Amino acid sequence: MEGQRNVSEFILLGLSHDQNMQIFCFVLFLFCYAALLVGNLLILVSIRCSPLFHQPMYYFLSHLSTLDICYTSSVTPKLIADLLVFAMHFFGMIEVLILTVMAFDRYAAICKPLHYLLIMNRTRCNLLVLAAWAGGAVHSFPQFCMVIRLPFCGPNEIDHYFCDIFPLLKVACTDTYITGVLMVVNSGMVTLVTFVVLFFSYVIILFTLRNHSAEGRRKALSTCGSHITVIVLFFGPSIFAYLRPPTNFPEDKVFALFYTIIAPMFNPLIYTLRNSEMKNAMRKFWCQT
């Protein structure tokens, strides 16, 4: 009997086998990726070259734009090669934590306005960003260690457009039940708990807005509305993908598009079109140059 072979390369089957659909997807996602890069770089440069960079909310937004670029780029297998799984979950978890930090910033600004500058000083902002990067490493490194220890002896075809955890478990030639449960806890439960925390934080924020003036409510609702839109686009599909038994469904690839491409692509539009300060900063910087 022929011995088991150790698989070291995987073939990603992509979104579709139909050639016309492949051409359509190529053009569509090339446009999405270009829009994502241009939009986030525009936000990044505008914030860095304006006084807004010294405000905590825009300081975190600049980091979010950087992570959107890194996170979406890590989905392309040829960019990261063997470290793809680690990179995708690393940048993804940092993005989750940066969104949480931004919610905390809005909570401090709206619920503790007199102490806001003391609470969100630059030292604390730097520590929060550093903690987000550390959290990304703590989240993704155990996954990476578990995956590289799995034996793969064929087949080597993965029915996805990037090398995610659950599709990899499907082609492993060993019992992956315990690994799958650990992945659900590591990714699914963390995502759900973070979403619940964010949900209740915005409930508190909206409840506090009753005591603000009409103008203050309008400005705060505009900012919070942007954050809530991004959170729903990112967390909804992520919870569906990871908070369940480690099985694969045909819809997984469609839902994955939301948190890997669509949400990062819409972030620049959401944060600029609904934010007068951001639009003014971009107008001043780019008109002067």
C-alpha cells in the first residue's frame, strides 16, 4: 500500500469555476481593492498632515485605515505565502480591537466630556494601540501553532479564496474536533463577546445623548452612526463564519467577502462622508497641495 504523502502546498479553488464569473470577479475585486487602497491612503495622509492627528478619534482612525490595507492585502495568498493564516487573523483581530478602542474613545468623549482629555491623553492612546497589536498576536499565534502541527496528506484543494482555518481543518488527515472547538472559542467567542461589549457601549452612549443639546446630539449621532455601520458590516459576517461548529457552507465565501473586502473598502466612505471635520481636513490639505 502506498504510504501517506505529506501535503505542503494547497490549491485555492476561489469563488467560482465559471470562466465568465471569474473574469467578472477579477474586474470587480480589482476595483474594490484599488478603491480600498486609494480611500484609506487618502484618509491616512489627510489625518497625518492635519491637526486632526492630535485628536484621539482620528489618531485611532489612522490606525484603522492602516489595518484595513494590511488586513485586506493579507487575503491575497501570494502576498504572505506560508504565513497567510497567521497574518489574516493577526490583522483581523487588531482591527477588532481598534474598533473597540474607538468605541471607548466615543464613550469617554460623550459620557465623560470634562475628563476626556485626561482619559484619552496621547500616552494612553499609544498604550491602547500597542495593546491592540499585542492582542492580535495573542489571538493569532496559537492558531498558527495548531495549524502547522496538523498533518496534511491529501487532497490539497481548499474550496475558498483564501487559506482560512476551517477549510484547512477539512483537508487535514486527522481528527480535528478538539482543534475545531479551540478555534471556535478563539475566534467565534472572542468576536461575539467583543460585539456584545460594543453593542452595550453604544446603548449607553445613545442613552447619555438625551441630556445633550440638539447640535451635540446631531454631531455625536453622526460619528456614532459611522462606527455602528462599520461594526455591523464587520462583525455580522464574522460571527456567522466563526461562531459555529467547524463545518463549511457554500455561503462562507460570500460572507467572508464582507469582512475581508467590502467592510474595509467602505470604511473610508463611511468615515468621511458623514464627518464634516474629516471632509474639511481633506479639503484643506489636498487643495493646498
